[in-house]
Amino acid sequence: MATQDRRHPAHSRALPQRIHDFRKAYRKARDWRCPPLPAAVAAWRYALTGDSGRFVSHGGARLSRIYRGGED
């Protein structure tokens, strides 16, 4: 049976990764001219699930989606 290293538990890296994912998705949505609140919601969904779902971007001209590429 493997023992866990108490100095670096697995969950200690999860929050920084979620924050990184949120910032990445929020920045991308805002670059696509999405309003701040919908960009934050899309980024939150992306950080938690890896898929932002559809959101209006490009000044209302497009529906966009941000997702993690899957391994085939």
C-alpha cells in the first residue's frame, strides 16, 4: 500500500490549477469581447469541468465555447 506524502498532498495542487484555468478562460472570453459577468460564469464552468458551455462573444456576433482538448 502506497503512503501519501504529507508535505505535498494531491489536493494542494488542485486549487492553484483551478485558479489558473479560471484566469486563462476569463482572459480568453474577454479577449473575444464577452461582457465581464458572462465571461466570469464561462470561466468558472471551464475551471470546474473543462468546458465553458456556450456563451455569447465577439460583441454578440458569435456563440463560443472553451473546452479542454481530449486525448483520443
